[in-house]
Amino acid sequence: MEIADLLDREAVLACRDILARAPFRDGALTAGAAASRVKRNQQANGADPGIIALSQRVRLALERHEVVRRLVRPVRWSNLTFSRYAAGQEYGLHADNAVMSDGDGWPFRTDVSFTLFLSDPETYVGGALLISDRAGEREYRPKAGCIVFYPTGYLHRVAPVTAGERLACVGWVQSFIRRSDQREVLFDLERLRDAAVADSALILDKTIGNLLRMWGEV
């Protein structure tokens, strides 16, 4: 799912300002054995004070966004990663790790991946996020401030950047609801409840609660 307004223009510009001054290193250094062979980008040093502050700002925006809470139902978050792609760089087809560490170093199951776009699409050429599912390969190259969520098990890649610079933030979530189809059912029911009259809303509220008890995991 694509959410267009996670960050407003002012927040996007603030992110770029911090990233312009942050130290970057070879992104392959933080990839697994398979992904490191196809990962050609740069990654901001997560220990830098500016990056720590930026991560907190983006994380707060994620946690406060009503659609994110309903769509993802987060239990645990990974540390956020800020990447930079210059001309000639890309991230080949790969799958994200099934288990990662949260901000305290504890392992967790990855259910949902996300990419937050921080560069305006007209400022770089190429660099689309391409996600493979049963319908084929879907392409995402939205405006800055937009975020795309997708099941972590999907194969995906970043097409080669041929001009300009692509900045993005990526991360992973363990959801209270493990299965993506179940998360979608709950998301749709909550949207119906919001639009329903009182008696119907009460029944939908009961149904949503029962499904959460049936499907929820911590």
C-alpha cells in the first residue's frame, strides 16, 4: 500500500538537510551474504547523532499516522536505514531477512517492509522500487514524503539510477497480525466501521475485536 502524506514538504526538506551532512558508507557492508552481491548503494552511518535524531523523527511520524497503525499494526520496529543511490548504483533482486534485530538488539520476525521516498522523482532518472508479486512486477516511483509498505517475503529491487541522486529510508516491522491477507481484512472492516451508522458500527466493532483475538500474536 502507498501512503502519500507520511512526511510533509517541510519534513522532507529537513531530512535532506541532515542527510547532506551525514557520513555515508558502502551499503553492502550491512547486507546479508546473498544481498551484498547485488547491493550497490551508500548507507548513512546509524551511529551518527544527526541520523539518530532523524530516525526518531521518522519513527514518530510512522507511529502517529492513523493509516499506518491500522494497516501495519506494529509490535516491533527495526532501526531505520537511510540510503543514497548515485548514478550507476542499484539494488538487484533480493528478499529481505526473515529475522532482524530491533532497536534494543532483540530478534524479531519481519512481516512488513517499507520504503519512504525522500527525493523528488524529477531530480533523478531510474531508481524505481520494483516489487514482484503474483500479478508481476509493480513499479513505484512516487513523490518525496510518500511511503510504500509491502510484505517482507516479496522479491524486490531498486532499478539502476542513471542520473541524479535517490534518497530513501527503509525499515521493517513485526506486526501484531502475521498474515498480510488478515491485516487487509481488518483494515477494510475498520474503514467500513468508520462509515457505518451506529448499530452497524457496533456489530463491526465486535467482529473486528473477535478477529483480533483469533489472529493476533505478540
